[in-house]
Amino acid sequence: GIQVEQSPPDLILQEGANSTLRCNFSDSVNNLQWFHQNPWGQLINLFYIPSGTKQNGRLSATTVATERYSLLYISSSQTTDSGVYFCAVGSPNSGGGADGLTFGKGTHLIIQP
Amino acid sequence: DSGVTQTPKHLITATGQRVTLRCSPRSGDLSVYWYQQSLDQGLQFLIQYYNGEERAKGNILERFSAQQFPDLHSELNLSSLELGDSALYFCASSELAWGTQYFGPGTRLLVL
């Protein structure tokens, strides 16, 4: 099945810093989503971005489907940005069918005041 | 709030027992997905239903089953529970059979 690798696995930053999280995937995708899992376990959908660039406030994401990677940018970090960021993809070639998402292991982000 | 609801929030049970987790999708969404999050396996796709029919299967054990009812809510049944089934179970929904998936708050299952 499709492989999803996220980097870095852990990131500790000071409040106000910027960061870039990366997601590499091994096959073509028709779905790519970025999620933030907060300390209470909730999975919050950040972007649906199988290709192109999107922005939402301090967050933006870019997916280059032909090169099989996606980037999530967080600017002017706040302590509430702490948590785990997951990239998840849906591929027509995945074992679970086109619609079930395959998740990476996540990037654990800690923002210190 | 994603609009997806799951009950119960927490569940504690014993090995060998059977439990049922319930999910109500966002208003208007026809697809429901079930995922399991454990420390060992991470987040894994279990199964998808679209408008009452099973559409895609992932890493779902034979001891687990699911269904989607005419009102589009879904239930995930876990039987002959083992310690390793302890996990956070998420339901997600999407408008169609593809597209953005919105996740519920999860049901935290502890098998003792």
C-alpha cells in the first residue's frame, strides 16, 4: 500500500517562530488532508489539499502531487498550536480503497512560551 | 465542532465482551468512515460506508463489524474484545464517497 512519511518527528519552538512540516508519499493520491490533533485527542481538519496551495490565517499548505510531497507552514506560532500534526492521503492504489485515508506517524510540535 | 457526533465518549469493559460504538455524521453527509488510533499502530482506516452500503475495507478485524442505517448513522461493533483493542476509535464523514473527511471527537475504549 501507499507509504506516508512525515518529518521532522518532533519539533520544539519558541512562541512567534515559523515552522515547515513535510509529508512525502509513495504513490499518486486523489486525497490529501492535514490534521491537528490537540492534547485532548480531537482531530481537527486543517486543509484538504490533493494539489496546489491554500492559506488559512497563519497556516498555509502546498502539495506538489507530481513530486509526491506536501508542506504545511505555520507562522508566528502560538502555544495553542502545540499538538501532533498528521498528513493523511487517499490513493486509488491503496489497499483500503480510494477513500480510506492512510496516515503518517505525525509531527509532534511543542510551542514554548 | 466538526458536526460529527460519537457516543459514548469513554468505554471501559473486560476481555471477551462486546461493545457498540455509535456515530452520527454531519447533516447531509452520505459517507461514514471508521478509524482506530492506538500507540502501536497509529491511525488506521477500518471501513467506509456510503449511503447504507459498504464501500471500502481497510485493516478491520473479523471480530469487528459495522453498518450504516437508513438515517445514515453508523455503528461499529467490537466483539470478543482483547487487551490490544484498547484504542481511540474515530468516526469521520464526508458529503460524497470521496472528499474532505471531518472527524468526530472519538470514543476511548479501554479493555481490562
